[in-house]
Amino acid sequence: MPLSMPSPSLAPTPVLAPPPSLSPTHRAVDSDRRRTSASAILRSVLAHGPVARSTIARLTGLSPASVTDHCNRLTALGLIQEAATLRRSNGVGRPHVPVDLDDSRFVVGGVHVAVPYTTVALLDLRGRVVGERRLNHGEEGPGGSGHQAPPPGPSQVLADAAAGLNALLADAPDRVPLGVGVATGGWVDRDSGTIVEHPLLGWRDVRAREVIHSLTGLPVHVDGHARALVNGERLFGRSAGAGRSVLHLFVGNVVDAAFATHDEVHHGPRSQAGSIAHLPLAGGTERCDCGRTGCLQAELSERTLCRRAREAGVIRTSDPMHILAAAADGDPVAVRLLLHRARMVGRAAGLLLDVLNPDTVVVTEMGAVHREDCLAALREEVGPDRAAAVVPTSFPDSVLAVAGGSVALDVLYRDPLSAPSSAPSGTSSSTPSSRSSGSSPGPI
Ligand SMILES: [Zn+2]
């Protein structure tokens, strides 16, 4: 699966007959057009399947002959199949055999590296999690002080992630992996497959694509988790197929954002777009490592929330889910801390709405995802005119797994015809190659 692809569209111009003699330029254009058409058709089947080919033609603007041709290719690749039931249009005429995704065979691996743990998962072609494991980076220190032991370095974390993926694949011998997506926060350069800088983990220039590939033998794609989740929402979320502008605001330990218009996520040079960690947030009181006060990430980070909750005696750990649990048990201080954070997240969303004016803001933030009062507080801070534009993530129970997997699924849906060449031919998923590289993934 190639790394960078031209913009696909759900409604490409109809495919024209190829000219009689093809120059290299013509061939390139033809190849782009085929890829774009195949992408539009597979997206259409994902969104509407089971769906008749005639409906796909209408939805995509492609000719019926072109749709039939592409459906045959996608069927041969094992990505789609004819649906089991026959449908007749109006009960008369030729039966329309609908096609649907074949979600029984292929999976992608997903890796999400958070500060305290890594999530590894397998996702099917519908973006559904079919297997998941959480790999902790270290035990919490003694006495419940909330301080954690120094986290393992990137070599260890990525080796553990690859081993976790291989174990999940071994548990699913009937599944064929197409590739692996790796997502994390901070500055991630998709083109080079590098985690350029993740200050909270202390990682710099970590060649994640190379390392995970060497340990799994699979094609690997790497991206920032906010961008990955924009793609996850586009493909599998509530706003799927909306084709308009979407901003994703990810608020965990790391805080970052991603922006997409018409199916294209903005990366910018070296994928640096979306670093909002040090945007000043009005009313912020938290000292930031950069020396200023009230930077967005310092203010909104789960670390800050947990520290405040410990100081207030709400929790004794560094697990933000314990604050949610305390709030659910009726602890008024826990509720107040969560509401305050939700309001500050709303302030950040309002700031980004002012700058980018997206149709939708998707927020991944613990409180807003799990508590109605937090979502309401967040929306109130955004303001009545724009509150309806703010929605929580479509993946409340699997957001990290979906982030990782979406990196690979996005590549597949943009260029489905290249899927088989990247699938290990005739392999069992339980035989990862390149194990010979040993326990050390090498310099990263
Ligand atoms: Zn700062």
C-alpha cells in the first residue's frame, strides 16, 4: 500500500474510455482514475452495503460497466462479495444481486501508544475491533503516589506491541492481516513513518514503521492519533461520508487536533499540522514545561486532572478512570473537576472553531465521552450557536484501538486495488516473518 495518494472523492468524474495509445502520462492518469474509482466503490459498499451495483453507479457517478468491472476486481481480491439474499427491484425485471463487504477474512492490526500503556488490536474491514490487548508500560510506584516508574524505551514498547499483535493474530488463524497502523500523539511524520517527537514519552525520531515491520513482516503505516481518528470517523463513524470539514480534538495526556476537508486530512510539511499543545488557553492556571502558564496541553492533560484529583483527595492513583468512577459514585469533587475540565475543553474547541470554522468538531475526551453533564458543560462553553457542531467520538469504548487500525484502513480504502500485493500471499497469520531480527529492533 503506497504511502501518499492523491485525493479520492466519493463522486469522481465518470470514467472515460481510454485513448487508443497510452503515453506514460496517460497510463499514470489512468491508474489514478482506477484507484479513485475503486476507492469510491469500496467506500460506497462500506456505507450502503448490501447495495445493488446500479445503486453504486448512481451514488458514485461511475458508469454501470465500470462499476461491474471494479466490483469484479474487488470480489477477486476478497474485499467484497455478493450478498446472500436476492433483491428484486419492484418485484419485476432482472434480479439485482447486491454486493457487500466481505468482512470475514481480512483484518488490520492497530497499535496506539499512549503515555501509560500501548493498545494493540485487530480490526475488520468495517473498523470493528475483533481482538484487543492493553500492554502497560510500567507499574505504578509504591504507596499509590501516582508517580510511575520510568517508562520503558521505544525499542521495548514497540517490540512488546509487535509481540502483542503477533499473539492476537495467532489467536485468529482464519484472519489474514493486510497491514498495521500505528498511531500516537505528539509530532508524527506519516511519510517517513517516524514518531518525530513525543515529549511526554521522551521519544525523538523513533522509526516506528521500520521497527514494527521488521517484527511482524507486515506493511506498516504511522500517523498522529488525531488525524487517524478523523479518518476513522470519516469511514466508520457517525459523520461517515459527510464529506465536509471535520476537526478532531484529542484530549488525553497529549492534546492535539486534526482537520479534514472533503475527505482530505491536512498534514502540512512533515505532518506538523495539529500541534496545539502550547496554544494559550484563557483562564488557564497550569505551569507548562515550556515556561509559560495556561498552555492548552498542560491545562487539559489527564496528568493535570489526576494530579488535581489526588490533591483534592478524590483518588490515590494516576488513572483518570478512577475519577470517573468516583464521580459515578457521587463524589461532588470528582464531578466538579470533570466539569471544569470539560468547560476548558469547550474553550479550546471554541478557539479552534474560531480559527478553522469546521462543520463538525469531534471531541475525544474522557468526561464528554462518558458523562452527559460534561458534554453539556463543554457545549455550553462553546456557545449556543455552535454547540450542536460538537459531538463526542463515535468510538467511546474502543477509541485507541480504532485510532491505530484506522491508519491502515484509511490506506486500504484509498487504494483498495493494492491490497493483495501487500497481503502476505498464502500465509497463515500466525507465521510472522522477519523474526530473525532478534530481540533488539535496532537503533530507533
Ligand atoms: Zn507550553
